[in-house]
Amino acid sequence: MLAFHRVDDQVVCQFEPAEINLMSGLIAQLIELLLESSPPADGPGTAWLHDDTPGESDAVDDEDQIFARLEREMVSEDDFDDDPATDPVLQRFFPDPYPDDPAASYDFRRFTHTAQLDDKVDAASIVRADLDAITAQGRCEVCGTHTLAWLKTLTNLRLALAVRLGIRDADDADHISELPDDDPRTWTFSIYEWLGWVQESLLNAQE
């Protein structure tokens, strides 16, 4: 990827085809995970997951394997049951300010969750539309009104991957960065770091 730079009233970057596929796949997984959190709370949960994805140690050597692994990283069925609200990523996206008061927690979710959900899904959808509009040469154009949506979505993607990787602070990130190359978390961490670089590039282009 060539970094974002300003051109008139928009910012422009150059993505490689694999990077476009990667970003589009991550956003599709993000939107699907977010929609799983829609009321009612006892919805279908992770019914869209399948058990026939490659093992963690499989080499990532084609696009199907890439997205199979992305699916496992974005949504881990071992982490939660039929209640989407128990997914640790969704708990980070929609934190409960009243964990010791079920009634207050219910009211807070009832009055705020839909607006928060819509904001995240709308932002991700804007980024997906911009990715769909990329030219055959990989040129990605982001108008000024879409910049905030990109920043929000990149933050949400990195947060989701951080939760799956168990990154809570800089020490956790340093530990994972030192893992051997054959550790499956290393591949996911490289995506986490790349998304951070994309976000930093976009921020720098605003200055």
C-alpha cells in the first residue's frame, strides 16, 4: 500500500489487490458480528459459523484459507454461547456501565444499543462502499465526509483483533510481536499492525 496523501478535498492511497480483499473481508466479518448483536439478545448467535475451516496450523496459501482464518479470528465460537452479548468483542464494543445492576444495565442497553450499533455499521458500510469503488489500478479515494467513518472502522477492526489476540496493553503487544513465525497469532498480529499503519497514514494525511 502507498500511504494516504491529500488531493484537493479528499485523501487518496494505493492498495494492492490482496490488501483490498483483506480489508473487505475484515469489514464483512465486522458488520456480520455487529448485526449478531441486534435485539433480541437471545438471537441466533453464531449460527453462521462452520466447523470445516482449516486448522490453526494450516498454511495460508490461498484466498479461501485467508478468509477462513479471518472468520475464526473475528468470531470465536468458543468464547460465547447463543447470547451474542457474551462475545468478548461485543462486550468491548458495547461496554456495560452497570455490571452490578441488571435493571439499569437493561435500560442502558435498550436506550443506547441501537444508536451505537447503527453508528458502527454505517461507518463500516461507508468504508466498504469506498473499497468497492477502487479503480483497477488500486486507487482508493476517500472524501472528507468519509474520513471519520474510516477512522472509526479501523479502530473497531483493531479492537476486535486485539480482543482475539488477548492484547490489553503495550506489554501484551510486545509479547505477541516476539512470538515465532510459526505461531498463528503472528499472522493475525501482522494484520493488526498493518491496520494501525493504515490508520496512522490516514491521520497524517489530515494534517
